[in-house]
Amino acid sequence: MAAKLNRKAFTHARKLIESGKVEHDVRDDWSEHAPSADDENKYIEKHGFAAFAEWHLGRDDEGSDGTKGRVSFPFGDFKKIHRCAVISLESRAAQHGHDDIRDAAKKLLELMDSQ
């Protein structure tokens, strides 16, 4: 996967943090807090794929338009940004050499922690 930073999602995440829509959970909570595939599908049906993509820091221009394979590194539950998700995605991005996504996640964590 050739994931790159999804700048629209980064802007969306910053706005969520600045408006206080943050879940200050702990690192290992994301597996329990992440939306299910059914929740994702319902969100896409209601809001469209572009809105769904704004909840993912990664984008892959080689993926098919309008598919979940086009986005990666989710950071929230469609209501709030989750600290546990950002911690998790920062680690995964670093492991796979996605430095721009890793660095964006670090910035989001710093912003969350300063609130």
C-alpha cells in the first residue's frame, strides 16, 4: 500500500480536537472503540465516502475510488477522535515507513495532550 497523509482528514482531526470532541482513552482501547464494519457501512450510506475518508489519516491513490481500500489509519468513531486510535496509528505508520502519517499523528497527540 502506498499510503500518504490525507490532509483533509488531518484538518478534520485538528478541528475535532479544537472543539473538544476527544476521547482521552488509553492505548489498548482502540480494538474495543473502533467502529465495526457494519458501523462504517452505515456511515458511508448516510454521509458518503468523502465524509468517511475524513476519518482516516492515510489515503492510497492506487486504491479504487469509493472503496475502503482507498483509506487507512482511522482515528475516531465518527463522533470523536480517540487518543487510543491516534497512538495505534502512529505506531503502525512508523512500522511501515509512513513518516508523514506518523508525524501528523504525533502532532495530533501533542494537541490532544495540551488540552
